[in-house]
Amino acid sequence: MASEPWFGGLLPAGVRDPLPAGDSVPGPAPAPHSGVETPWPVAPGRTGAPVDAEPGGPAPGQPMASATLPGPPPGPAPGPALLPLESMFSPITEQLRYLLKKAEDFQSYLLYSRDRVQKEQLAKAMPTFLQMCQPYFLYLESAARGMPPIHGALQELVRKRLLEISQQLALRLEQLVLMYASFGFVVLEETDPLSVSCFFCGKFSLGPSHQVSVFRYCSPAPYTAGRLPRYLYKKMRWNLEASPETSNRGHGPHVEYYFLCYRDTWEDTGKSPANSCAQIQKLWSIGRWVPLGPGQDGSSDIYSWILCPQPPGEYQQLLTIGFEEPSHTLATDLLVQILTGQAGSAGRAPSAATGPPGWPGAPGP
């Protein structure tokens, strides 16, 4: 992965436009007046009389003084030339094609190579390839969600295009990891230290003291390793990191975790108890991880944490989305609305009406 920035700027400095077509400049002197009709200026108040027929003008047969044809009034000074949108995105799309080509190579070796050792080596290189995409995701998300206001409607066009590219690459990487997992070359189980259960999808600033990191799970995973709460599965995770000055928790930043999850629900579709059947539907929502330490009665010590097989936690549902899975970028947009207090309070818990502690506008402890 090259270390230079993917895209130097959204609106590169243009060049001055050439002189607009139609601007007139002084021309050569016209030929002497002859019997052929020529478009000379007509004297005021007289019809059809050329200027040289006015009293006091030059005598017939004498050369006329040079004249300049009047031109249109000068237009406004030309400004910097704006490049077309596709030209502006050319470096970004070239990098996207490069990463997609690498993903295609990984897939081709898996499907058509007969060398199992080579396939195993590629499977070991999969985490490295995912890490190679991290700077690209970092640029896309930070540029799309942290750009300053620019030329009006162009801002939304640029933001939309950047997020579309991020979505396209994330789906392709997810498809590639699932394909390798189906052949048994990678593990998706989150409890396995060597698993490829999720991958980094970008990071952006949200305010002067908060950073949001985006992760996407290749396959829906249980909310906790103990599968509690039951029937709850996570698909995305956001790490909200607050600076030490904002968190007021001593040394180091404070991190909160938010998830895009779905809960299995059952709908009875039968017409009678004899032939009734349950249809599973997925109810999607965004919620926050609420840690529950061992020994909630206050008697916990360091040993209770060491002997704890996993950190327990609850799911605080903040926003109910519906039965359709949101896209990668839409889910992040919804989380930003929740954190900034712009989401409607109808679908959220009352305690989530404002942002997390330390957030601007959030009540203090």
C-alpha cells in the first residue's frame, strides 16, 4: 500500500480560462469606400447615409481614417476551472480497482488452483490483505464525514460518492472472507484468536474530542460468547473513543461500544394450530454495550475478573430500524444521528435521548 495520500484535495486549483470566444479586439483599417454596399455605421437621424457622406468628412476618393468595429461588452473575469466529478475521483477509483483486482486474485486462486498449500498460504495472508485496505477505508470515511463545507451541492455529491466506494469495497471483502470460510481456510468464530470475524471499515472524527471507528462482521455473530441475550446477533460495531480531557476518567481515552444487531422474532403464519408454522424475522436495531462486571454486589476483586470467562454485558437498544437490514453507510449515518441527538426519540429508549456522557448537550453524571 502506498504511503502517499490517496487524493490530494477535493477541488484542485484550476487554471485561468482563455479569452472567451466572441470577445473583439481592434482590427485592421477597412478598405476605402467603394460602390459595393458595406456595413458601415449609419449616421444618426439619417437613413442609408454612410458616415463618410457627412459634411466635413473626407472628400470622395481620399482614404478614410482607421475605424474599430464595436464589440460586445466585456464579460466577468473567468474564475478557476472546476474539474468534472469523475476526473476528481480518478485517483480514488484507480486505487479501488487495484484493491478489487487483488480480491479477484484471491478468489481465482481459491477456485481454480489445485495446490492446497498455496491456498493455505493465501488464507494466512487474508488478514494482511484486510489490513492493507485499512488506510483506504480510513481516507474514505474521514473525507466523507469530516469534510468542510465547499461549493454548495457539490459537497453532498462528493460525500455520497465516497461512501458508495466504501460500501462497495466492504461488501467485496466480506464476500471474499465468507468464500474462504466456506472452504475451511479461515475461521469466523469470534472466540478463536486467529479468526477473521470482522474487519476495519474506516474512522472519522465526530466533534473535536471524539473518534468513531467502524467494524463490520463478515457473518452475524452472537452478541456475547455465552449467547446472552438470546437470539441477538451483531453485524456491525462502532468504537466511540473520547479524549482523556472529555472522559474525565484519568489516564487514557474512554471507549464506548455500539452495535448494529438483529433479534430473531417468530411470526405465526399458520391458519390453525394443527398446521401452524413459525417464520423467523430479523428485527434490526442499534444499541450500546452496557458492561456488567462480576460481583455486582460490590464484593468483586481482581480474582473475580481474572476467573471470569468473558466480560458480561447487556444490550441497551437505542433505535429500532425495522425488518430490513440497513446498508453499511446508512447504519453509520443513523448512529451519527443518535450520538448528535438528531434521531427521533420515538424509536429510542428514554435514556438515549441525548448522547453519551461527556457529549456536547448530554447531561452530566
